[in-house]
Amino acid sequence: MGKPPHSKYIRIDRRKEKQNNVTSIKNQPTPKIWTPLIFKPKPKDRISYYSVNPGKPINLDAVAAKLAELYGMNVWVYESLFGCFEVYLENKTEVQVIEECTLKALEVD
């Protein structure tokens, strides 16, 4: 017995769904968070340094205070070029936690 005749359409739907996921990853909204140490960090990777492009002018003092509160450790925030800023953490933290905390801190400003 062969495959049912509708299996071709299921494959096409899966392919379209996968393509939509890829385009949503490529069109990442601002703010953009990245690290020069790991090219494509996985959510469970632990890092202590990263850069952020908030996409708008921000108050670095307020963001630094909020990050320190969210992380519960010492956090150093430095202004960088083109409106970006760099964050140094006292302890290494998972990338997914970093993304969540940074987005929450940027909402305050």
C-alpha cells in the first residue's frame, strides 16, 4: 500500500511553516542583543559579557540599576558606539535569562 494522497499537502504545509519560522528569526526586532565571544549562543550557554543595541536613546543609569536588581549581582554598563551599550556581569548567566532581564530593563526606560 502506498501513502495516502493527501501526504503531499502535509509536506507542503510543513515546509511553509518552517520557512515562516526562519524569516521570523532573521527579522529580529530591536533591541538586538549579541555577544562577540560566541557567534550563535544557545539558550543554555553561559556568558558574562554582551552588547545591546536598544534602537532608541536610553538612560543608562536607570537601565544599569534595573539590570542589577533583576540579576541580583554586580552589573557594569558602559556606553559604546552608535547608541549601543555593553554589559559586564559579575557571574556567568544563561543567554535566555540575559535576554529576558535585558528586555525587562529596557521597558523601564
